[in-house]
Amino acid sequence: MRTVPSIIHLDMDAFFAAVEQASKPSLRGKPVVVGGLGGRGVVSTASYEARRFGVHSAMPMAQARRLCPNAAFLTGRFEAYRRNSEIVMALLRERSPLVEPLSLDEAFVDLEAGPYGPALRDAGPGEGAQLVLAVAEDLRADIVEHTGLTASVGAAGSKLMAKIASEQAKPDGLVLVGIGTERDVLSPMPVRALPGIGPATEQALRRAGLATVADLAAAGPEELVRLLGRAHGAGVHAMALGLDDRPVVPDRDAKSVSVEDTFEVDLADRDRILREIDQLAARCVRRLHATGRSGRTVVLKVRRFDFSTLTRSETLRGPTDDEEVIASTARRLALQVDVTGGVRLLGVGVSQLADFTQEDLFAQLERAERAEREEREESEPEPAVAAAVEEPPAARRWWPGQDVTHAELGPGWVQGSGVGRVTVRFETPDGPPGRVRTFAVDDPELEPSGPLPLRPGVE
């Protein structure tokens, strides 16, 4: 058991939406919703201004539009989120080499493994807690200085309590749970406050008269095992007592996750090959889920009838463990391979592994782009009349929130597009709200661009 609450959990506040507000002065203080904008899109992140209207993550985007019609609805800018996440993670690693990322905007840190370790181990409980608070406040200030974004931090003697403390700290706060006070903090909380207790488990517990964490602790392990099963029940009881000895784990050994099958009879039919790839992708994703990993590069392995082996790979915009994204990418790679003569072996793998995934946002954009391609292909005229139909060449490239630059007006972002026009607001993170201009979608002076740093000149 630790004598000092030296594990911290950092969670960036409404990260995706906050990056958008920091990037776009005209959106600061206003409701912003980031996610998939198609008919089946869901909310990835909502700003706190939007949350006041009842908008929350995982909500259907159509419902979010009804609740908050005046919000700015934006697609994700993955490169901007990744860049700012890297800045935050680098600041965490200055405090300790033991940083365990859970997502782009969330991580555990073990301060005893870093430069403050000797002082923390030598300090008494009170002095150690004060040092942890000072380190956490400096960290939060550094994040604001380098990114302009705010973070909530929880500090405790375990990962469980640090996570719960950071939830209490939201937004833009710091909460420390002292050693020995874990039961006092947990007891009045509803059972849903514990990790791993979702709606179904909550209902099962409520039917048994267990509504608070104190009820779970008093029920005892046998009762919880009877209600929830051996592994889950025992784990829930330990959490209810505030017991958690999981270490902060910065790296994992596996470099990739893959599955493959060798066929008794060579496969020569391309449709059959694509079906097998779908099944392999599903198995690969199950392995990813089992290890809690995601990956950025999808790899297809093909061994042909003559025992020659080919590999093809595609690197995605960010880490994902979404089955549809991985399967569609592997199928796309398969179309690049000559399977004449038959295929003896197929394999699907994922590399560039990460301890996090932003699968909702990445998968939504992948699906939206694929749906748009399919719709466009279905609506394309026959070759005989194609020359008589003109389509604006850039009509499909403008997404709400997308970074652009104009040859004369400079950097800006897309507010919306349609009917052959695109509306752009020209502003930068360090300037005032900018002016709005409208262009033809194929205006040669308007081009997509990369994200600007939120704090120009700050390293």
C-alpha cells in the first residue's frame, strides 16, 4: 500500500470540442459538437456549453441537433487532436516515465517513478500529499501554457481512486483522495460510479437492493459473486472497499495483433476471398479487444498458389479497433493483389498499436467517406453521356470544421458547404473572431491545409 497519493489521473476537459474552440476564436463560449455528421452519426464530444442543453457523447447526432440547434456541428480534425495530445503526453512524461495513456486525452501517471519519487517516499503523508498537489497544479498550468486547454486531475493511492477523483474534479479542477479516506469517499456514491458497472449490472444490483457503493461493501463478496458471477462479483467487491493494486503500465510488449488461415483448397473466387477477409478481420478485432489495444496500420497477408507471399498495408488517420474500418481496409488492400491461380493463406493484422482508440470518430468519418463514394458511383452517368455532365471537382472535399487556406486571405476553416458553394471563416487561434466569406467549391485559390498550433511559438 502506498503512503502517499502519488498516482494521478489526467483527463482533458471536452478535449475534441475544446481543441475546436481554442482553434476558432468565434466558437469560444459557444456550444460545439464534434462527431459524425451523417444520418447515422453520433456525438464524439460536446463542449460544456452544449452539455447544458443535454447533449452528450454517444448520442445520435440527429438528437443533438434537436436539443441544441444553434451549436456548431463539426467533423473531427484528427491531426489537430493528435498533435495536442502529444504535447500533453510529453508534459506528463516530464513528471514520470510511467505514463499509461488510456486515450488521446486521458492517462495515468505514477509520480513515485519520476524525479519527485525520492521526495515523495521520504515525506510524511501530509507533506507528500502537498507535494503531489503542487506537482499536479504545475502540470495543469503547463498544459494551459502550451495548448490553451484545461485538464482535470485526480490524485490518489490507486488508479481506481485517481480516476474517481478526476471525475469529481471536472471541469478544470484538482481533487486529491488522501490515503485511508477511500471508503469515506466511495460509500455514498451510486454503484455506477465504479468502473465496469453499466446499466444492466446496475439494474441487477438495484433489484437486489444495492444502490450505493456502501451497499456493495456491506453485501460481501459471496452475495456479489452470486449476483454477478465469480470474477466480476469479486472485482466489484474489492472496488467497493477501495482496493486496487494495479500498477501504471506505460508500454506493452506486443507490436502487432494478427490472425491467419491456411486453406485446404486454394481459393480462386475473389468474392469468397473477401468473405474470408471479413471473418479474419472480426477475429483480429476480438483479439484487439481482449488486449485492450487499437492499431493504426492494417496489414493484409496473401500466400498464393505458388507459395509466393505478398503483404499490403494501409495506415489510417488514427488508432482504431472498429471491425468495419479494419475489414473494409483489408478488403481494399485485397483488391490490389493478383489472386489468379488461387490463394493458399490469408492473414489480417493490425500494427502501430496504441493503448487507446478514438474509434467512434475515426469510424464515422471512414463510413461517411465510403458512403459518399458509393453514392457518387451509383449516380455517375453512363460513359456515353459523361462528357455532357460537369461536376465541381472539389465538391466533396469540404467538411465543417476543416482547415483551409486561401491564397489571398490566409488560414481559416469551413463553416459549411452546399449547392456548389463553401463558406469559410478566416481566423487563427491567436487572433480575434474572423470574417466570413463564401466561394465556389472549386475556387483554385482555396486549398485544404493542416491545423495551426494552438499556442504559436510555444514548444
